[in-house]
Amino acid sequence: MLTAFMSYLGSTMTPGEAGNQLWALIYVLIIFAGVSVAVICMNWIERKALAHFQVRLGPMRVGPHGLLQPIADALKLMLKEDIIPAEADQYVFWFAPMIGLLAAFTVYTVIPFGPSQAVSDMNIGILFMLGVSSLGVLGIVVAGWASNSHYPLIGALRSSAQMVSYEVAMGLAVVAAILMTSMNASGTGTLSMIGIVQAQHEQGVWFIFKFFPLGLIAFAVFAIAMVAETNRAPFDLAEAESELTAGFHTEYSGLRWSLFMLAEYAAMIAVSSIAVTLWLGGWMRPFPNLLHAAAWDFIFSLFPALTFGGLAAIAFIGTARMPVQSFFKIQRIGLAVFAALLGFIALLLLVIAIAGRSADTSIAARFNEGIGYVYWFVLKVAVFMYLFIWYRATWPRYRFDQLMKVGWKVMLPISLGVLMLTAIVGVIFS
Amino acid sequence: MTAVATPWFFYALAGLAVISGVLVITLRNAVHAALALIVTLLAVAGLYLMLYAPFVAGVQIIVYAGGIMVLFLFVIMLVNIERASKERRFNRIWPVGLVAACTLLGLFVSAFVKGKELLRDRGMPLPESSNTQQIASMLYGEAGKMGQYTFAFEIASLLLLVAILGAVIMTKKKI
């Protein structure tokens, strides 16, 4: 038992490659839990950040600085009545949120958090991701139709038109990046997510900087299209509250509504991971080829511990700055405990980083490596998640005809041009 | 690597495809029928995966389940479902359809009974890891020489382009 467990930790293969179903199940559960927690965190950060953008405080009452607000929200949503409108198509109405959720979570099987930190490495990884994440729109369309109401139907129609339009530009931008994977000696590219990151490692450049500015433009097209694809502001016409109440989920309430939210945020994380994998070097730390000495490895392996240490320090400062009043006493203790927890995690990561420093075959070293991979991947994805909030706070919503114009008359020609130029430049330089 | 592609999976997927395929033509509500069609397409994608053709499976999901079916639903939603569901679903040419179906069934049965003689043995299927690369070199050729199907592939894409232009011209009278 113990040896089997140790061999899992020491393995350099993905569970899918090793054909180990139990291990794959454990990975799936970890990812599922991780994504759910990330969605909860994202919920809190979004509300807080949006509030600060608009010079408000945001949630402050439930827990210190509203830290427990998402949990309270989740509980409230679970307890609320699950209303199915009388005229709605019952079964389809009931099933629609699951389609979106299934699509959003299925893509996580191929997301590479590290060279062996993925459930499976499919030969067609990126195709699978694009295909399955495009199924998410079915949930929205079907939900809008099944509600048997005008606003949801219009929201669903908008959403499907929007997704189909932006998928084209998105796909072409992805093809431009995949083309770059074949710029090696053998001239063979790859569609596997892990293979794409390894290609960036071999070529010594993130694809966003390759053939400057071609990689950057392809990335920009993808970054815009992915916002449209996930129905987020400024492209959130499917749920434009000023025109359509709440768009496709107007008739939904309680748990079923929260499933839609979960699917939306999970899909946001998924598309951000595609962008990170294709253009930003996936799990790689900055300059893995240039600064590859053991000392640099050690310095970069300290980053996770430093991040958690910084968060703990911020939480401690927050504790110290809380007003000294009996009303805030419990909140103060709570925040102090939270800070101590973060500090403990930082300490643990520090110990692992130091233990994994010397030998490179030991379990500690493997563990240390794995933490590093996951840390850099999550950090890059987190930047995108923050960008999503930033967009929402900054830009007004597009009008529908503007949205279509941007999709077909701007994004599509640009991505097509980038694809052709990438092919031409690639042939010339290789 | 242990194979997960057991017969159990095949029968489950095939059964799913057949049942939802029958539902497509028997369900009265057009949107329900479209949803059943999506299930059929996904089950067929699963069958492609079992045949070690991941690329075809991926394209099946992207093109059919993701792209075409969304447009199908888009159009169906604009149809008056109430009235459409009360209309007669089978028109008078159903005997022709029956004959066609029986011919297809006969073809399947004959392929099942003596498929070994009828169809050329293509040897072992390609390993999953190089399947996509093999498709690419067949379609586009490698290192300067034309692939096996390059010409046919280019002609097919030209045909598709003509079809797209035709669709645009037919819907948009003034260009």
C-alpha cells in the first residue's frame, strides 16, 4: 500500500499514460475540488474587486472582509426553492444546467498542470478541449428555450450566434499556435497539451513572443474571443441585465441557477488554461532555459512559499488594522486564524522547497517540482481571471451588431492573416 | 498500457447511438429530436475513439455536436413548436424510405456475414499516438512529396467553398 502510494508520488507519467484508473480517479477528484474552491474564491474576489473599482467596500459583514460571503451565498442558494415554471419544458429545463457543467468540467481531463500533473495526455488534447468547451453553449441555448419565456429565448439566440461567430476566430488563432509547435528539426507538430508546452520549452520561447508580433496578435485574438466564448462582459449579451433581465437564466433559481454560475466560472478557468498552455508556457517557470542552474531552481522554488507568506502578512496587517471594538472581536480572531493558516502553508512549502533542494530523485524533490509546476500554472491562470474582472469593471457592453461586426469583420480577417503569415514565416525560417 | 476499450463500452455506445437515433425520428418535439441527435453524434464520436481514431472523434465533436447542432437548435427555436408537433410527420414517400432502409440493412448484414471476403484487410489499425500525424501526412504529404489524398482533399475544400459562396448568394440577394 505504502510502496504503491510512494510510487504514485514518484511517477513521471500521467495517470492516463500509466493506465492507472484509481490514480486517475484521485486526480479527477482533486481537480474537481480544486476548481470548485477556485470558483468560490473567484466569486469573492470578483465582488470585492468590482466593489473597489467602483469605490465601494463590497461584502464586509459575513466574516472578516466578507471572506465567508461565498459560503453563505452557496448555502442560501441550496436552501432556496427550485422553481420550474408551469409552461416550461420540465425535463429539458431540469437538465440544461448539467450540460454546461458537464462540458465545463470534462475539459479539465486534459489540462496539464505539469508534465505529469494531468489526468491524461490526449493525442488530440487541444481539439478535445475546444470541442468539449464549445458544447457548453448547448446548455445555455437549451436553457433559454426550455424556459418558454421571451427574455431567456432571446438571450439563448444571442448566445448561440455569438459563440458560433467567435469560435471561428478562436480556432484560427489556436491553429496559428499549433503551427508554431512544428517549427522544430523534424517538422512535426503536436496537438497534445503537454506536447505544446514541451515544444515551447524546446524552442526556448513562449509562443506569445515567437515571430514577434505574430504570436502576440494570435494571442490577443484568442484572449478577446475567449471572453466572448464564456459570455463575460463586455460580451455578456446573453445575460444583459439592462435589456433581458438576466438573459438565459431569468427563470432559474436556487441550486440550478448556481450550477450555471459554477459552469460559467469553470469554463472561464478552462479557457484561461488553454491560453496559458498555448501561449504562456503552461507550467514552466520564467526563463527555464536561460536560468537553469540549480541555484536558480532553488530560488524559483521559493516563490510558492513567498506568495503564501505575503498573503499571510497581508492578513496579519488586516488583523492589526481592525477597529478595536467588541463588535469586531470575533472577526478579528477569525482573520488572525486565517492569517496563521496561510503562514503555516507558507512554512510547509518552505520546508518542502528546502528538503527537495539537494537530491533530484527523492520523493521530496518530485513533490517540490510538482508544486512548482502547479504554482506557475495557477499563477498565470489567476492573472487571466483577474483580467476577466478588470474587463467587466472597465468596459461597457457591446451592442449586438457591433459584436457581430467585431467578430466577423475584424477578428476573423486578423486571425486568418496571422495564420497565413505564421505559415509563411515558419517556412522561411526553418 | 491496459486497454479501456472493452466490448462493454462498445455495446453501451452503440446502444446509445441506436436508441437516440430512433428517438430523433419518433420524438414529436423538434428540439427534443435535436437533443437526441446530439447524443447520437457524441456516441458515434465515442465509437471513433474506440477505433483509435481520436482526430476523427475530436472533429466530430467540434463540427457536428458543437457547430452544426447549435445552428440546428438556433433555427428550430424560431419554429413554432406547438404547430409543428401537431403536423403529420411521415409523408407519402415512406415506402421509398423503407426500400432504402432495407437495402442498407442488407448491406450491413452481408458485410457482417462475409465481410472478410468483401473488404480488403487493411492490417492493424495505426497506434493511437501517431494516428493524427498519419492523417496529416496522407492529406498534405511530407517533405515535398504529395500525399496520398492531397488532390482529393483540395478538391473537396474547393467544393465546400463553392457551397459556402452559394449559400451566401442565395440568402443575400444584394451584395
